[in-house]
Amino acid sequence: MKKASQTPAIKVFRRRVHAGSEGRYEDWLTGISQTAARSPGSQGTTILRLAERGSEYLAITQFESRESLEAWLGSEERERWMSRLGAIDIWQEDVSTLTGMERWLTQLPGPGAPPPRYKTAALVLLGLYPLVLALDVVLGPLLSNLPRPVGLLISLLVSVATMVWSVLPWLTRVFHGWLHPGAAQQTLANGAHHRVSTAGSPSTG
């Protein structure tokens, strides 16, 4: 199980740019995202352009730990990129940080209501039920000789860790369109150029 200091961390930047500045901002966003991808601990950046508000963007940057995220935020490379942002007309900016399970079950900033609670409950049940069954088969014989409270604690620790760091991230990617209909996403890969995608208009490289 990962140490608390190794809990993945996400920084979410929401910016609205003035009309006519979209192209420059998208070029800037692509460049800083590719630079961030080379920073130690980076797990990639996802860019969302909200189609209902054509000049509003989300940049979601994930790192393997809060420490690695803070190292990137304080780096000289990022400072150089941020100095270039001043030349682009930004109308509004909001920044938030997510860590732990909240990064999967918290609605990212954007238009519309958060996913209904039944969707969140269904997603957790979809991941937890087969996981508990599988762990019972695998861990049951190993824990059978331990006192029940101890065996249950070990089983819960393994279940929660697996859900937070493996199952929920995978499920939220698979069911992203169902959880957040109307938002298209495009993940930036190292060294590859992508146009920022909008809902109903896939990006091409």
C-alpha cells in the first residue's frame, strides 16, 4: 500500500479567455503541458474545452504525489511558461487541488450539475462488489486463522487501497462520458501535438 505522501495529486486550472485569444492560449497550454509531462512524477495533463462556453478551458494536471506536484509548480520551467501567459487575454481564472479519493468522486469545475448520486453509488458498487468477491477468494484462506476483527481490517485496507489507486481511476476513465455527458477530453502525450478538443468535435493530431 502506498504511503500517504505518495497519494496522487491533481491541480485543476479553469480559465476563460477573451474572444480571439483562443489559438494563442491553446498553443501556450499545449507547450506547458508537454513541459509538465517531463517533470518527475508527472502522470499527464488532460485538457477540456467546454463547448457550451467556447472560450473556457480546464487543464487537469496529475502528479504521483503532492510533493512532486509542488516541485513542478515551483520550478523555473513553469515560471518561464507562466511569464508568457501575461501576453494572453485571460478573463477569469480558478485553481483547485484534489488528492486522495476526492479526485475521483468530486465534480471538476465546469457548467452543469454534478453527476447524480446514483451514478456515483453505482460506480462504487460496480468496482467494489467484484473486488470484495475476488479478495475473499484470494485472502480468505490466508486470513482464516486470524481473529475476525484483524482479518476484516486487513481485508478492508487492501480493498480501499485497490479501489482508490486502481479500480476507481480506471472506472472513471471508462465511464467518463456517462458521468459527465457533454464534455470531450483529449490527453496530451509526451512530444505529440494535439488540438484542444470540444464536445462533439474530436481532436486530431
